[in-house]
Amino acid sequence: MEKIKMTTPLVEMDGDEMTRILWKMIKDELLNPFIELKTEYYDLGLEHRNETNDQVTVDSAEATKKYGVAVKCATITPNAARMTEYHLKEMWKSPNGTIRAILDGTVFRAPILIKGIVPYVNNWTKPITIARHAYGDVYKNVEIKVPGAGKAELVFTAGDGTQIRETIHAFDGPGIIQGIHNTDKSIASFARACFGYAIDTKQDLWFATKDTISKKYDHNFKDIFQEIFDAEYKAKFDELGIEYFYTLIDDAVARVIRSEGGFIWACKNYDGDVMSDMVATAYGDLSMMTSVLVSPSGVYEYEAAHGTVQRHYYKHLKGEETSTNSIATIFAWTGALRKRGELDSIPELKEFADKLEKACIKTVEDGKMTKSLSLISTCENPVILNSLDFIKAIRTTLETLI
């Protein structure tokens, strides 16, 4: 079989620990034998980020803006223990956070559905995609531990010196204060990314906050979404027969649990953090969750939703066998290849991505899987494979499909 040729590079962001090991296996076994892979490579492994003072992360994000499509391996966000382990110059920021900020992107996460892995919510027969706003709120908060009695105020000082003041609370003893913020620009970018992704995937879009309680903060999100939808997207939604609607976050949770799935659920930052983990767990496993960062201008960066699988990596370093599920990382590659094929009008690349995804699903449905999948599968006698043998089994299935 002649290899599929690419015309424009993907931005390839390598990562850390066990997912870095899987990354090479996937390229060697599932990609390079079939595609003349064309990538612009950036090493986002923690050692190299430390060597470059994290400039490599910024460079990879700028390259993504240039080429339009990226695929990213899972990376370490260092804590105090990692500072010591990797002899870091400083506690570098989350690469995902840096890339999100540069791309002004929204994160979309969706489960990979496989027969034999039954969601805990029985009526969920279609995937639910969580769209998470990735700026502000509790992640950019300011907090004060109040030592004793006194008055807490919220104060805004304009450029001309005029002020807006509101009393938060008159304390008669110790307490706590939290200040959060967002910007209209960021909320508008979030809205446009959500509407654009709904059109791209032809799915209904739900958006939920708590504007009945948060009559200014959350209501601002609601108003910006509605204004942008009416002015820029309603006609296209009507043409495609898809729907946008707003509801309260508690009502959304009830609707989601009763639904069959098959829609995008847009959430503010912390809501999206919590709900994406809830949805992933309810569908079966975080290792079966895709993640794509989408900018309002239509730039896409694909990755797995899970981390670097540290525990398996330490086993690997000791020479012990691992059985690590690589499906979400494979789907990061297929998502990026499919999008590259769409943008460059290479149908063979899109078809290959589709077949590789089918090969992953069929391999598990045929009873060949990793240990973590065997624990949640209804398959009676699964064949449990190690990390490399599982990828090789997917390749065998892929070759039959091709």
C-alpha cells in the first residue's frame, strides 16, 4: 500500500512519562507504516521545558496558530515534588494553561463509546461533549483570610479615578473572602468557539449558569451568549436543524441525567472541570475521553483528557510490564489527522483516521484490551494485553479494515 501523503504539517507536541512511551509506539506501529507523516515537532517533556525556560511551550502554541492543527501528548504540571525530582529552575505553569491562553481556546471533551463498556447512566447511548470555558473564575481568584471583625468591600477604580464600591460583608469575627473575575472578550471567545464547534459537529448546544442567583456575573455570560447567537449563528443553526438553548445549571444536570446524550454542554470554568470528570466517570473511564482545544478563529489542538500515567511509567522504568490504555492518545492523533485532511482536502487522510478509530473500538469489542478496560467491560473472557501488544492488536485490526 502506498503511504498517504500530507501537504501541511501537524504541530506535534511530545510529552511526559508513560504517555511519551505510548506516543512513540503509536507513531511506529499505527502511523508511520501508513502515512508519510509531516509534523513540526516540539518537545514539551518537562526536562526540555525546563532547559528552554518554558519557551518551547510558547513556540508550540504560536506554531499551532500558524498551521491550524496540533496534536499534544499528556504533560506534567509540576508541583513541589516534581521540582525536586526534575531539578527544575522554577515551578513551571501548566502547558495546557499556557497554550489555552495563547490560542484563546475552549476545551471540548467527549467520551469514546464501546459496546461492552456500559455507562453508569443507562439511558446515555450517545456521547455528551463538555465545553469548558478556560479562563477566570476560581482559577484566577484573589483570596483573603479575614482575621477578625471589620468590613469587606468590593472596589473598582476606573482610569479617571472614579470608583464603584459595594459592601461584601460586615464581619463580626474571622472569615474568608474570595474575589473572582472574567472579561467580556474571553466570554465572547468562549461563546463563538462553542457555536462554531456545534456547527462543525452538527450537535445541539446547551449552556448553563446560575443567573437567578448571580444576577450580574452569571447573567453577563447568558447575555453575551444570546447576543452573539442571535447576531451571528442563529441562521446557520436553523439551516442545520440544531438547537441552542440556555438553562440553569441545576436544571441542566437533571436534563443531562435524563437524556440519551448526543449534545454539547457548555459550562463555566469550574463547572466544566467538575462536570467533565463526572461525565467521563459515568461513561466508564477517563482514559476513554477525548479532548480538543478550539479557538474562536478555528484553530484545533487535540489531546487525551487523561494525564501522564505516572504509576505505569515508574513500573516501566523498573523493567516491569505495563498494560496502559492508549486509545484516547490514538484518538488525539486521529482527530488531528482528520482535521488536517479536511483543511487540506485529503480524503484519504480522513478515511485513515476513521478506520484507525474503528480499529481501536473493534479490537476492544473483539475482547482484546488492556487491564483497566477489562475491569469495566462486560466481555466474559477478555484477553488482557500489555501496552505494546494492545497497540499491535489494533494494527492487526486496522490492516484488515484497510
